[in-house]
Amino acid sequence: MLVETIMSEPVHCILPEVTLAELREIFSRIKYHHLLVARDNHLLGVISDRDVLRMSSPYLDTANATAHDQSLLETKAQDIMSTTLITAKKDTLIDAAAILLLEHNISCLPVVSMNGAIEGILTWKDMLKYYVYIR
């Protein structure tokens, strides 16, 4: 079976200039854990809710927040996104995609076309659903 049968689409993409404050707001409203950073549907990076949490001060929104804590909110997605991109194609075998996730210790694979256009995303949850319910 191929990745295209279980990948999620459409994909929520953001621009590299999106700030940490905006990312925190986006992740508070959505149920998934990864956003693709792109320009003109060309993949530039991947950012997770964990990346956002790691860059956020634990003092934000408290009386102990400092000016430095607040200034972190202006950090751009391009400064915290993962740029070592491991991707898959729609015609990648699901088992091969699972191996990529495990070997690279990552939790999602952007799915791109031959010319690099974003076509979907495959997450570890998509894989788990496949192995538990479909296979």
C-alpha cells in the first residue's frame, strides 16, 4: 500500500515569518502537532508544537514574565523550524515510510511531488491507524 492512501491532506502551511506568538495561538486552536513552513507551496521546514514549547518561556503569561520572555514571542518560525527535511512521495510504500520515521527518529514526513510541491503529510498517528485498523 502507498503513502497517498493514508496521508493527511490538505496540509496546514505557514510562512517563515510567522512569529512564536502566532504559532502559540495556532497550536492552541488545532488538533494536530506539525505545521509545514512553506513559500509558494515549496517546503522550507517543519515546526512542531514541541518546538514552540521549547522556545517559549515558562514565565509567559505570568507576573514573573520579563522583557526577554516577551521578546521571545517575536522569534520567527524560520529561526526554530527543522530544516533537515526527510520527505516521502505519494508512491512511497507505507512500510518504507515507517522505516524512515524510525531511522530518523521523527514523527512526520511531508509528502512532496517530484518538483517539491507539498501534497500531504504523513504522521506517526497515520501510520499507527494503518497498522492497527487497515493492514
